Amino acid sequence: MKPDYQKKEIPVGSIRRYLEPGPIVLVSSARDGRRNIMTMGWHTVMEFSPSLFGCVISAGNYSFDMIRYSGECVINLPATELTDEVIGIGNSTGADTDKFQKFGLTAEKADKVNAPLIRECYANFECILHDDALVDQYNFFIWEVVRAQVANSPQYPQTLHYTGDGVFMISGKTINRRDQFLPEML
Amino acid sequence: MKPDYQKKEIPVGSIRRYLEPGPIVLVSSARDGRRNIMTMGWHTVMEFSPSLFGCVISAGNYSFDMIRYSGECVINLPATELTDEVIGIGNSTGADTDKFQKFGLTAEKADKVNAPLIRECYANFECILHDDALVDQYNFFIWEVVRAQVANSPQYPQTLHYTGDGVFMISGKTINRRDQFLPEML
């Protein structure tokens, strides 16, 4: 049974809460009637306002051209219920397969981009290409997040963090240390 | 009691195992007789060979000039034994304090850079500035890791992953799914 989240929109400047911890994400894209999903772990938050997010998408990926030339994508955050799908998506190519169909995932219409979002993911961040200055040299894309949706519950999703070599770290408990922070650092 | 790790050198192309999961790191730097440490969570692996690592270091940090104009730093990976130090370092400035002294950390001589490494951290990655093309616009530095050392044990350190708002996720268990990967994806 795949998860069926109820979601709410959150401010785009709040995505660090979900992405800064470093989870594996699924990148969905579309162009010229084709669509695809790829698994991705090389990413970083870059700015709060505008809400910027950078990531490496290797030119060897079937998604690369679709993402580069549409200038759009959706960053989808899977929780551990989708572990098999995350691995399957990362170990297959969209050249000969529709991965939404193959992995039983729902392509839902996004609001701000033409790329579809993945309904079964805990969160969906719709992105527009902000700067491609480092794409040729490093395959590094800088995105502006223009819409962010996250599940109402649980408060902290159990996420997958890749260490290479087929091994994932699963997110553990959270600790609140607000009382040790300066107000301006929160 | 702070940890006292025995460390070994690993290939610089292997740092993804420690950094791709998204932990908070401590960046140490030195210039003109000054030295400093900052807490940092906006980073990504960028390439295996050369071993590239990108990160955002805000121009507002006391470390910024030191890092930019020395063109060097050490990325140190703290485990949860250093949680108080990580928070303290992130909530103070090096402008009026020697953070090594204040937080009881040992500045050890690095091998390939003049910046000191932090002995009590689980891993130390010595870095030389590879590309500063995005520093002016985004405070985004691209580093080449030129030497990597990690502790002999434990195999998987318990790391801190920041979610904002004073809350950290602590790394949980690992799962091995090698059997679901294509050989060329490992």
C-alpha cells in the first residue's frame, strides 16, 4: 500500500526544514509529451529568499535534456515507504520505460510548472531554472522553488539518506535545542 | 569527555559516503595568524574525480574572508558527542573569540593545507578552492578535496542533520540494499 498524504502549501522559504537534512529525492520532469523520474542525492539549499536550491544532474541521465531544456522540474521527497521505488527508479532508465507506470506512482498536475509532481511523496517542490551558469562545466543546476507542498503528518517524515554502495541511512529521532540558539540564529 | 578517534586515510573520491547523507559539518580555516571554525549545513557532493564538494558560506560569517582569500579550508565531520560544540560554534563569532580554545577543540596540523583540522571530529577533509565563479553571486564555493581521513570506528558515525528552528535530526540505522542495485550503479 503506497502512502496517501493530505498536503498543505508552505512558504517556499521553508524548504530547508525538509532538504537541509540531506535526503534522497525524486526529480520529476516533462517535455514534448515525455515524462520521467530520477533518483538524486547531490543537492543543497542555497538561499531563503528567493528560495534557491542547487543540485547535480549528470548529463548521462535520460532526464537531463528534459530538465535542462524545459527549465523546470519538481523535487519530490519520498519517505521510507517508497524505498523500493527509490531504488528501482535509480536503477532503470526512462529511455524505454514510463517510470510512473512501472513503479505505480501518480503523476499529478503541478500548479506553477508543467512537470508533474509525484502524489505518493511526502513533499513536492515545484522548481524553475534560476541559473544554468555551471551546467556545462559541473552539471550543477540552480533552481528557484516557486511552490512547496508538504504532508500534514507525520511532522518529521522518515527519510532515506544515501551513503553509496547500496547502503542508506534512515533518518532517526529529532532533538530540539532551541534554548541553546541565539534568537537571530533561529 | 570528547572523542579520541584513531583515523586512517581514505581515497578522496570516497567522501560521498560521509557527506552525501547531509550532515552538519564544521569548517575550519586560517589566515594571517588567525583561525576560526564555523558550523555549516548547506553543502553537496559534486564529482568523484576530481573529488569536488560545493557549499554555501555566507559573506556575513567571520570565516568568509579567511576562507575566500586563503583558498583553503578543512571540512570536519562531528558526531553527536560534539552536539553542544556544534551549536555553540554556530551561535558565536570568531571576531572576538578563539573557538578552538573556547570549545576545547584541538587544532591539528593538516597535511595539504594550512588550515587546521579538528582532531575531535570523526572525519577531516582537507580542501583547496577549485572554483569561485559563484562566490560573488551566491556565496557558493566549489572545493577539491585533496586529503580525506576518517575514524577507524564506528563504521557509521551518529551525525547531526539540521532542520532549522533549533531542531536536529540524528542519523538512524542503515539498511543495505546492494542486491537491488545494478552493478554499474554501485
